[in-house]
Amino acid sequence: MGTFFRLSVVASAGVTSSLVFAILAFLLYFASPLFQADLFFDFFTLRWDEKAHAYGLLPMILGTLYISLLATFLATLMSFSLASLIDSFLPQKISRLLESIIVLLCGVPTVLYAFGALFLIVPFINEYIASGKGLSIFSASFVLSFVVLPTMSVMFLNAFRSLPKAYKNAGLSLGASPQELFFCMVLPLVKVEMMGAVIFGFARAVGDTLIALMLAGNALHIPHSLLDSARTLTAHIALINANDYESIAFKAIFLSALLLFIFTCSVVLLVRLMQKRRNNG
């Protein structure tokens, strides 16, 4: 039984690794003609217009960064507050209830958040903040922060609870209050884990498609304010409908996907390096 289990684990790891490399090879195969062409750097210009043969991806790259960074900032504030309350400041029964709700929210489909926002947040912005600005960076980021919040909250909770109970008991025995224990002992010892939660939350925000597709407005220009419309790389991949598979527009989709793939791998490597540095230290 033990040998069968080990073989199963090795086989699963091999299949998973092979899929990752297969996806990378697939993206490189379709995007490779762009690397050989003289117009490669044109893909990082400010304009996308297929009729004018302009295929600049910079508006989508910046739109992705603006929406994801703002969503991650909002989600970090909310998830840190929620996780700290659950871990150290609320009664146990309320903490268990809130934790169950958070775990339940992790399974809610993203489209439900976007669908609800179309009927609640977008009309509110159009009527009370700026007419015609409901589909904007702010709307997408605000809703996306609630999509990221459950995952980040769980990761923050795991970080707080990774600290051995003996440390907390020692602090309590010395007369430390729950507030002093949390802010003076717990937080300094789990900084790496918390940073990992923020980085993964940012990666989750970058990889989301439906929120940006339905709420950001999908404008092909550089946004200049939070109430401007924007398009992300994921939404761009979903929206571009090239009929000619040999066209530059079609291959640009794979370049967009390759950028997202590289970003995801970079995030994973960064977190691994942080954990390794923490363990070595």
C-alpha cells in the first residue's frame, strides 16, 4: 500500500509538472512568430486598433495593474482586519461563525459578484457619483476586492495560527493583554506569511476575468482616474475574436496569455524564495 501511494504521488506530480510545461510550450509556439518579427516592441505601445494594424498591449497591462493593485489594497485592509478579529479579539462562538462564512464565500462563483454589482454598484455610481462612470476601474476593483477577500482572510488566519501556542501562553503568563500579544508578538513573527498572503491575493486579482470583463468598461485607452474605463489582459483575451488564425491579432492573444503565465510563475517563485529565506533565517 505504501509503495502504491508513493507511486501515485510521483505520478500526480509528474502529470501536473508536465501540464505546466505543456501550457508554456503551447503559448510559446503560437506567440513565437511575434518574437521573430520586427514589430515585437510595438506590442508594448499605447494603441490597439486592428483596422490601423496597431496592436499595443500597454493599455491592457496598465489596466490590469490598476485594477489588481487597488483591489488587493482594499482586500488587504478588510481581510487583515477580519482575520485579526477572528483570531484574537472576538468571542469564540462569533469567531467560528465568521470563519465558516468566510470559507463559504470562497466557493461563491465570481459571476455572482459581478452580476449583483451590475444592479447595485454601477447604478449607484451613475446616479450619485459620476453619470456614465459606473463601468470603471473603481467598480471593478471594489467588487474584485470582495472576491479576493475570502482567500486572503483564510491565509491571514493560517499565518496567525502558525505561531506555536507556547509563545502565546508565555506572553499571557507575563501579563500581556490580547492586544499587546497580537501586535507585539504575533505580527512581527508572521510577517513573511502575511506578505505571502498579499502576493497571492494580488495574483488572484490579476488572474480574474469576469469582474473586469463585466464591470471595468473594456475601454482601449490608458485610464487617467479611478472612474475611467479600462481593459485587463484577461478580459482582452476573452474579447478578441480573430477569424484569421494567422493574423497578428490572434497571435497577440497568446502573447497576452504568456505575460500572465510569466507573472504567475514569478509570484510563485517569489513566495517560495521568501519562505526559504525565512526557514534559513
